[in-house]
Amino acid sequence: MNRLIIDTDPGEDDALAIMMAAAHPTTQIEAITVAAGNVGLHHTSNNVAVILDRLGLDIPIYPGCKNALVQSTHDASHAHGMDGLGNSGLKSDRPMQTTHGSVELVRRANAEPGELTLVTLGPLTNIAVALHLDPDLPHKLKRVVAMAGAVTGHGNTNVCTEFNVFADPDAAHVVFEAWGSAGKMIEVADWELATRNGFTKQDRAGWVALNTSLSAFFAEISAHSNRFIEEVRGRTTNYFADPVAMAIALEPDIVQQKEQHHCGIELSGGLSRGQTIVDWLDASGRPTNAEIVLEIDHDRLLELAIMAQG
Ligand code: BDR
Ligand code: CA
């Protein structure tokens, strides 16, 4: 079994990623830690509960950090709706765990070193705090797959940055540097990979036609995002990024091309704070901390997305 801890900030694309993991036959979601990101923590925590209600799964939910490490908070409610799930207004009364998400991540990693894969779908705040609690964390996780960054600067927020890194660059810096110092790599599914693996209007119509309760749920929570990309971004293909990262976590063989380099986070740039700076030539002498996924089997991604809504 592929045993996952998911750190997430739903977001309809986080929801589809969680649904993919739930549907996957050789995967078990052991715990979900919650980040603030797309919207505030009270919304993202509720949204995880709503998703698990729809899936009928009893998985513990651990809310984590309410704010970014250093900077003031930025959200992405313009793209995901004020509640993060497309202004659907869905609510859950499922109880939350009282242990902080960062503490629980450290506890589980120490209880079973080398057994758990961490998938991060939001800003990396909870993981940075976990590293402060346990600097040896990189040695205790089997894999880390992160939806993070825009590896050649073709971002989605503030021009050259990707939202999850833009929302907490200091946390991303702490996490990437810690993995490099430990001689470990984060598997990076960046925004640019997501743009090469978008979901067309036709793909999404096929999901609606499945006519299941889960496909209806995803149609409901993604309607706002689909409108946003058409009316504001002027395209019909939606780039749901988190499902791409999840596909890599679920099936490492889906990766068709990747490169290993140092990935730094710009912290002080006037125009570029939060940009992921990849040392493509390995010229800096900094440790390799990122396995950057450049191509995946797109057809298999589509199959996983359909399975998730079946
Ligand atoms: C990432 O930012 C969020 O808005 C999405 O949920 C995804 O995790 C894409 O840049
Ligand atoms: Ca997300």
C-alpha cells in the first residue's frame, strides 16, 4: 500500500486530487493536514470535511497554520470562490482533530520512519513548522511530492510565481533548503507542468456525463473556476494543478521526463519574491533538492481523474 499524508488547502483542484487518492486501489490516505492558502483555514478545514463526507471516508483532519510564516496572508478566492469550493456554501459538522497539523505530521513520521509519502497541495507553512519541530523530518518520509513553483518563471500569480510558493515563500525556502541539506529531493509538480496537462472543456463534459454523485459534486464546486478561466483568463482548458501532483504521488511510473537540480526560492526580489529559481546547469554548487517532473502520461492522468468521479 502507498500510504499518504496529504497537506492541502481546498480548493476544487485539491478536492479532485483527494478524490483521486481515495479512488486509487493501491493507496491509503492516512491523515489530512490542512493549510491556509486558497482561502482561510476555517474554510479549508471545512472543505476537507465536506470532501470526506462526500467520499464517505473516516480520515482524521488536522488543521494547521492559520498564517504564512512571515508575510501577511494572500488568498486565491478570486479563482476558487470566497469559500474555496466555488461559493457552493457547502458545510460539514464533522469534528476536527485538536492536534496541530505540523505536530501530527512529525508524530506520524517518527512513529513509522520511511513509510509515509507526503503530498503537499498548498502553501508549505505546515511543513516548515514541522521542520522546526523536527529537523530530521526529510529522513523520515518515504517521498514528498509537492505542487509548487513555476520552474521557468511562467507563473500564475504576480507574473513569475506560482500561488502555493507566492502565498508563503519563506516556508517554501525553509522546506526546499532542508531537503537539500539532508541530501533528499522533493518531487516537484509545478504550475508549468499543470499547463501542459490541462483539462479541456470536452474532458470536463465527459466527467459530467458520468452522472455519479461524485461527478455532480465536482461539477458543482468547479463551476466557478471554469467560469473564471473562461471569462478572466480567456481560455477554455482548465489547469487543475493539484491532481497532476497527486497522479505522480499515486503512480510514480506516470512520469515520462524529469530532471534533478537545486531549486531555490527568491525571497527578496522586488518583482520576483516567491519565484522558484532552478539551477538548470548545476552551476551553483548548491545541493540537488528537487526532482522536477517535466512530462507525464497525460492519458493516464485523465483515467485517474475519471476513476475519481466514478
Ligand atoms: C495551486 O494554487 C492553488 O490555487 C491551487 O489549489 C493549487 O494548489 C496552483 O498554483
Ligand atoms: Ca491547492
